[in-house]
Amino acid sequence: MNKFATITERSTLTFVRNLPGPIERAWAYLTDPAFLVKWFSDGTVADFVGGEVKFDMGATGRITAYEPPHLLEYTWNEEDAAIGPVVNSLLRWELSPEGSGVRLTLTHSRLPEGEVFGHGAGWHAFLDRMTASVEGREAEPFEKLYARAKREYIPVVQSAGITHVS
């Protein structure tokens, strides 16, 4: 499986990861503050459509789809992204059984083209942290993973015709 994102429409990133089961544990890593902090950020995710999503690292949003333990979708807003605010981009997390494990698909759409590079590298690093945590391994620091992913993502975004890679 390719760990890199697939880039479509020059504004959408799609990642696929295989995680150990059960699916309920993978769901907890997306929704439970005690698990979110292990790989992503302190924050809260409401458990109903229209509810708020808020992370201490500065992102906020509203739940647009909530079907435990298979689908979580919410808007994604950041005031301090690399090229300026990201408003109402969309995160869609899908979980499905795959053998004894879980297939996680993350789609981040409606991104400004100038944010595809940074968000691609960022989500890649965060998903590596999530995978390590779900597997019971200590996750490497985000900054280290992000620096490595940024180097690896230059050809990925350039092959999609995106030239903004800073």
C-alpha cells in the first residue's frame, strides 16, 4: 500500500492506512480526547451532526456526518495555515473492516492549492503517529516526522501539477 496521499482535483488529499482491530478502538482514536492526544492534539469531537470539533492546535469545525464506528466527517478551519486561513475544508474519516484489522481512509478536500503540500506532509506525519500508537509503539515526535514527510512530499505534489511546496 502506498502510504503517500493520492492528490485529486489539486485540492483533495486521500490517505489509506491499515490498522489493527477492533474497529471500535480505531474509532476511539478519532473521537475520544484520551486517544486523540496520543497522536494528534488535545481537543474535543462532538458525537452528533452539527456538533463542534475543536483542537488546541488551532483547528475548529462542525460535524457534517457521524455514523459510529464507520464514518466521521467535519469541516476544518484554521486561522494560521501556511499561506493564510483555511476555511471550510472538509475532513472525512472512513473505517471499514479488513481481515482482522481496519482500513482507515482519510480524505481532506476543499483545500486551497497552496495548502496541499503542508497538509499532505502534516497528515502523513499524524497518521504515522496514530498507527504507532494503535499498534502499541511509541510514536516519534511530530516535528521529526513532519520534516521527513515534507522532503518526501515534494515530488508527490509536483507530480499532481502543484508548484507551491513550501
